Amino acid sequence: MNDDEQAAGKRLSGARLWHKDAVIYQLHVKSFYDADGDGVGDFCGLTGKLDYIASLGVNTIWLLPFYPSPRRDDGYDISDYRDVSPEYGSIADFQAFVDAAHARQIRVIIELVVNHTSDEHPWFQRARRAPVGSPERDYYVWSDTDDKFSETRIIFVDTEKSNWSWDPVAQAYYWHRFYSHQPDLNYRNPDVVNELLVTMNFWLAKGVDGFRLDAIPHLVEREHTDNENLPETHALLKHVRANLEAKHPEVILLAEANLWQEEAREYFGDGDECHMAFHFPLMPRMFMALAKQSAKPIKTILRQTSSIPDDCQWAIFLRNHDELTLEMVTESERNFLWETYAADKRARLNLGIRRRLSPLMDQDRRRIELLHMLLFSLPGSPVLYYGDEIGMGDNIDLGDRDGVRTPMQWSDHQNAGFSTASPHKLALPIISDPQFSYAAINVADQQGDPHSLLNWMKQMLRLRRRHEAVSRGSLRFVKTDNECVLSYLRAFGDDIVLCAANLSETPQAVRLALPGLEGYVPVELCGGASFPAVGRENYPLTFQPYAYFWFAMRR
């Protein structure tokens, strides 16, 4: 059996379109569970917690970077693409984790930081010493001046003044779209493209099911452009997709492209680039809808989202490992969201908010549930961020985005049950705020409480799994006489689900226009109660503050 056949055996068999039904759980190995007691989470610890992850009802894990790295950007500055950081374990530990995940019918997506490396990567160290014009030098993008590509914006406006940095060894400027210690790779060099494919095939041989491609709009540069979303970048992705598809038709590419939906849609190509892409503009509009107590922000952005190729899928999310980005809103909308959710300016970073979901909602269980109800029922595959299922808090006193990457709170034991190490050895400190401390919020307590947020989350994901309409169905907004209520139909064949949510802090009444559903009986999914049949008149519903309904529509 050759390597490709072995890798295929390590991956889950099943439909090529598995990503359309994915429920993704995003986690950082370093912050999940420490099995060896050194204060840093590891793959052995993660493998030991797979039963917990499976119990949530998710079917995919997305791993943040776990490669060797100087960790100046929490692992997004990679110094070796084809190994595991010793803090997290070994390649054998990674392999054991993938096999154990697959045994539980959980697929694995790994982060691949394709735009740049660490300046400590051997490729860069070799390039800076190589002659100008040599293949080794051309692994990166160089210039004699720092005024080239002047039309290109600076992304990290809080920390970087230029996209060029001077290298005294090379006696030249190198290009970087992110931090100055992260030089951009040169994808005009065929050797770099080959390195990317070799790296992908290395991890495919370990059985991974997909790659989350970081920062892909910036892959290729050309003078007199803004160096984002160039045709050359799309050509590169088509080339990568074709190479993977030939041997691994079930492996998916997930595009991280923080763009307006029509620009992000281009990363699907004609179904020949990425299989999935994040819907960045939808995320802030869910928060805006709640803040304005109006369905309009969500309805407007989704109506402006055109159809995508049948084999593709949006990935939708509430929070993740980065700041809650507000790039895809207007300046006035950004200021409104900052004032609403980040009045404490320490919580602001770049053009976003570095808070977890529960603190953003002032620990209001009603609003936390409502946002997850939207996440689980709007078009796309939902992405859950580790710890949000128990309402974990954050620590905005930590630098950069570390405040939302603190250790998972497993119990009320030492170090939240995350590690047996001395507290000063932990990768990041446990949250000490009494409101969000591990004594108040932890997995063990919530597992034993049938009314906990954790058990509510499990129930909602069970309901979601039973209805393909929610994962693959069409979307039709329902006309209402109340702007505070968002209502929509998801339909896939005979499976029809009616969703309705009160975005207001006060009780609301509404009448829903449901033409074509006369005689159907709405069956409330959470409790199983049958409501009165739909008649010729608009259908009446009443809501408590921030309440919601999921109905299966039965003939």
C-alpha cells in the first residue's frame, strides 16, 4: 500500500460534500488540556478530551497552528511547516490524535499559514544570505526601496508603520503584510508553490481532512495594484485545488478572506478554488441586529449575498481566536458597535474588539442562546470557539489577542483542571475575574446541570443534525409586521424549518406571512409541542424578550 492509499485509509470515508454538514469546533492545542503537566496543552491531552468534544455534537475540529515557532504571533509565525512544536508533542502524538478523532467520526482541519513565515524559518535565513536573483533569495519579496507597492494598505495599523522592513543581512527591504517578523512568501517562484504542495501532502499523509488557509487575499503581489485578491492569487488556488483533487477529492480548503461577501465569494471560483469561505460581513451584523433590536442588518446582508456553487459552503461564526473584526462595516457602524460592546477602550484592537462572546453579552444567557440559535440556523456551517459552549470569559489585560485564548475551564480544581503545573508555568494565566472564574464556570459543573448552557448547546446541535434543511436548505425570509422579529424558512425537499427570533429586550407580538404553508402544523423542536395549523391569515406569535422558536413544519 502506497502513502496515498494509507492516508485515504486514515481519513474518514463518506460523502465528498461532508463540509456542507460540518459543525466545526475551533481550539488551540496549547489552551485545551495539558496531559504532561508542563503548563502547556498538548496533543495527548487533546486526544484524552475527544469524548467531550464528540458529546457536544460537533463533527469537525479546526486546530490553530501547532508547528514549531518562536511564538511572537502565537504560532502564526511558523519556523517549520512539517513538524509539531515540541511543547505540543510529536508527529506520532498528532497521528494518534487524528486516528482517535476519526474513530469518533470527527474530521480534522488544520491551520496552514500560507502567506508568510517566521523570520526565523530556514527559508528566510537562507534567502537573506543568498545572492540577488537566486532561487533561494526569491522565496521572499525584496526591494531596494520601501516605496514600492505604495497603493497597498497596512493591516495592523496599531503596530506597523510600513509593509516593508529593512534587513541588514540582505541589505534590502523585505515585504510583509502582517507583523515585521513575518516576511511574505513569493508565490511567483515555482519552488515556493511546490513547497506549499509538499507541505499539504505531508499532512494529508497523516490523514487530515482539510486546511484553513490563512490570509489568502494577500498571496501574490503586482505593482500598481492594492495587492489584494489579484487574478494571480485565484490562479494559484485553482492550481493547488487541482493538485489536491486528483488524489484527495474529499479534502477541503477553507478560505480566510476578511472581505465583503461578493469578494469572498470569488474564492469559491467556479467550484474549483476553495470549498468553504468565512462569511465575515454576516458576523458583526448579528451583533448589530441585537444592539439595534432590528432584523434589518441580518436580512440586508444575506439578501446582498449571491448564490455560491452547489459544492461550496459558507462558514459562519460568532467569535474566534482573533478580535471581533469590524472591517466589514461602515465607519459609523463600527463606532456604534465599539460604543455598544467595547466602551472600555482596552477591549479594542486594530479594527475590532478582543472579547469573548459571554462578556460581550454581559453574561446574559438569553442573548447568548439567541445568537447561537441564529448561528445554528442561518445558511452555512457553524464554527464554535472552544469555551463558548460554557460561557467562558476573557482577560483584556493580556497582550494582543491572548485574552481570548486562555486555558479551557474543565473543573473547579487547581488551574481549572487544565494542568497540574504550578500556575506560573501555564502558557496563559487562568481567568481570575470572580464572575468568570473556573469556580463559577466549568465543564464538570455544567455537565451535571440539565439546565446549563453546555447542555442547551448539545440539545440544539442534536436538533440541527436531524434537519438537513438547516445545513443545506434554501433560505426565504418571512414577511412580518414587526421589525424586532427576524423570521425565515429553511427548506430542503420535504424538510421545512421555520425559525423566528425576538431581537428585542422587551416582549413582542408578530404576525408572519406564510403563503403556501396553509394547513401545515408548526411543531416546536425543543419541546415537541404542536402549535395551531397555519391558516389563510398571517400567523400570530408572541415572544418573551430575546426568545426564539424553531418549528418543523408538518403537513
